[in-house]
Amino acid sequence: MRVRGAVLREVGRPLEIETMTLEPPGPGELLVRVRAAGLCHSDLSVIEGTRPRPLPMVLGHEAAGEVVEAGQGTGFTAGQHVVLSFVPSCGDCRPCLTGRPALCGPAAESNRNGTLLGGGTRWSSPDGRPGHHLGVSAFAEHIVVSARSVVAVDDTLPFDVAALFGCAVLTGAGAVFNATDVRPGDSVAVFGLGGVGLAALLAAKAAGAATLVAVDLVAEKRELALSLGATHALEGDVEAIKELTDGGVDHAVDTTGVVAALHQAYRATRPGGTTVTVGLPDPSAEIALPAQSLVAEEKTLRGSYLGSCVPRRDIPRFIALYRAGLLPVEALLTHRIGLEEINTGFDRLRRGAAVRQVVTFA
């Protein structure tokens, strides 16, 4: 079939809206009609070259849609509503078998190579065969994906809200629920108040945090965080955070992908506390921390990819919290745009002038 999508052909250049040929799904694959796709910094990192990927590539990885056609052995049927996960799970490697599908080896290899989990690409155009971004390529009207990249959801959930559960909520809320042990009465600081950071903030509130410090350089984002339950909003003054929390927070979550912010988050964490980072910095970036503090202060520093989630377990769990009013993630949606506006949307994202923007398809 012929499909319109947004293709990155050269680092640093705008996405090009092209019409391509999409091959039908094979065994274990699905043809999905995309209904909503979010703009994320992970997409922007590919555009700017700080997250190298083979080009050309159809970008987009946070999405929701409906199944049009199911290949053999998928267990899905046409008409089902689905959320896409940007790390497919092979189900057979050691990480998958030990409950850590975010670290799936075959998935990491296929994502690096721009292929589907089953191998190869399903796009073609007169100028070559564009790759699949993180097994999804959501900035297109229809996509072919591995069934292992898909989670079925309730068909009453609005598509633009459902899309957020594929990355912003999965990563941000997942980091809080899976990579920390936030308990009622704890203090939490969240560094970076984009979609992922605000999802983490909402999760920390749902987990019972009494003190919630929201950190961002953009005043409008700090104001939004306060409206969503933050008790304090700062630009990043570590000493101010320590003063507010009697020596530091129990848990700090860094979502920025900026090493300086990670340093701040670690310094703002109290002895015995945990710093979790979910942002992806430039591959060449390194961190330098006072090594003695890991022992003498019993601090923990850990990473969390995909929110340390099991998508088929956690996406329904997080949607249930949303329906109960505990994760009001619709507040993260600041812009709904058409596919033709996608480059304007990424310009807005660069400036920090949006939280979560969603491309909607009719």
C-alpha cells in the first residue's frame, strides 16, 4: 500500500513528508493504522545526530492506533486498539526471561540497525528503503510492526492520550514505580519537566510522596508542575533543594539527558537516597561523581530504560491508574498537530516551548 510518512534523510535537516510503499505484514507482524504519535526528545536526538541511526529513516516511536491486518501467529485481530512500545521483546533472551525486556538483546540490535525484530524493513521508496525507528516509525499513516512491539488497550481510551503511555508515561512513571521505592511521606525531586518528567512527577504523587520538587529552567513548565501537585518548583539550586528537604531528597529522577543536570540530581539526593536517570545524553558524554559518597553516604545511582517496565504488564497498570484519576496524563498534552506541521513541532520542542505534542491522523 501507499503511505505518507515523515522521513529523515540527513542529520540536521527537516523531516520530509513522502509517499512510500509499505509491504504487508509477515508472520508475527501487524499492519497498524496510526491514529496519534507523540514528539519526543529521542526523535529529536536522531534528527540532531546525537543518537546515531542509519538513514534514511521514518521517525516516531510513541504512538497508538488500531490493527488493520494481523500476520500469522500474532494473537491480534483487526480492529483492536493498541499502544506501541519502542523496545520489542523477543521473549527468549536472558533479559526477557528474567523480567527485564527493556534490555532485550535482539531488540537492541534491531533498533540500532533500523529493522523490525524479525529482520529487514517494510518501507520502500524511489530513493531506497527507509529504516524503522525503534521498531515503530509512528510518523506515518500506516506502519508494519512486530506484534512484540504492541500492547492491546481498551478501545474507549482516546488515541491522543493512549499514545503517551508508549513512551512518556512508560518511561517517566515506570522509573518511579519500578526503579525507586517511593513510599508515602518520601521526598522526590524531578529534573526536567517535559512529558517524561511530568509523568514521573504524577507517579511520585500517586505513590504518596509528601514533598515534590519540580526542576526546570522554563517558568511555564514549573507552573504546570505546581498545578499537577509539585510542592516546590525551582530552576535547579541544589542547596535550595537540600534546605527544603532537610539535607536532600529521598529520590531524585533525572529526565534531561544532560550530564550537568544528573550531577545536580545526585548532589540533591540525601545520604541513603536513590538517583535514577532516564535521559539519554550524547554517547560520548561521561560522568564524574565523588566515588566515596557511594560508600560513605550509601547513595544509589541507577539507570532506567523504558521505565524498567514490562510493557504488557505496566501499560494496562498505568492506564488503570489514569482511569482512577491518579495519573492525569492528559494534562501533558500541550499541542495537537498535523503531519505537515511536524517540523514546526520539533522547532517548538528544541525551544522547550511544549510538553507533549501529538501528531493526529484522521
